[in-house]
Amino acid sequence: MLYGRLPVLGLGSRQPLVAIQLDGALEAIRITRLSGLRISFPTARTKVTVVIPEDIVRRFGLSEGDQFELKS
């Protein structure tokens, strides 16, 4: 989990990763698959970026517009 607007690079990962960018209301505004040298650049609305395995995105059917709740 990255707070702020930081670009994300999925280089060196053994499994496919996905970067989910969330706005201030924790709503998914962009979902980008990180494969090879692909970079996910944040938008002006991005407040938090979550990087997770692609399997989780497929399993739970995550898409843009979904609302997230962060718990610690």
C-alpha cells in the first residue's frame, strides 16, 4: 500500500501484479495490470495505491468504481 501519488513498477515479480488506485473516498479509479516493464502512473485524484496479485482481482471481481475499506 502506497500513500500519495507515486508511480508503480512491477519489475521482478514472479506473479502478475495489479495496481489499484484509490481516491480520497477509497473508490477504485484505475486498475492497471503490471507485467514486465509496465508502469502505473497515478492520476490527479489518486490518494492511495494498493498493489496485489492479479488472482485476487479475478477472484473477487474487482473493477473501477468499487468502494474499499481499509482496516489495520
